[in-house]
Amino acid sequence: DKKKQKRSKTADAEDEKPDGPKRPQSAYFYFMNDKRPAMMKERPDLKFGGVTKQLTDDWNKMDDAAKAKYDEMAAKDKARY
């Protein structure tokens, strides 16, 4: 039997600094947070997972010019962090 490796508690503690700044969001998450409320109103029949799947498909079909707005938001957040 192979024993499961335990993750050290110090690794988790480094990721979660209660007094430090929150980690920066990616452009994808800015897009999701921007579009999710409208999609949920537009498609009330979809559950949360269905909305996420549809928005992910939309994100993957977008060209770089359309993603530029969200890339800029992510870059500002990364600089803040």
C-alpha cells in the first residue's frame, strides 16, 4: 500500500495571508463576473454550472481584441498585488 502524501500546513499558510492583499484575478474571471448576471437573467432555465459552461464557450470564441478590456483589468490588478 502506498501512503497518501500529506500536504504541509505551511504551504497552505503561505497561500492564505489574512492581513495581506487578495491575489489578483485573471482576465477570464473579470469576464465571468461581468457577464454572469446578464446571462442568468437572459437564461433563467440554466443552473449556475450551465451558465458557467456557456460563458466559458463564449470566452474561448472571443478574439484578442474583445479580450483586451479584461486583460487590461487583470494587468491593473496584478500591478496592485
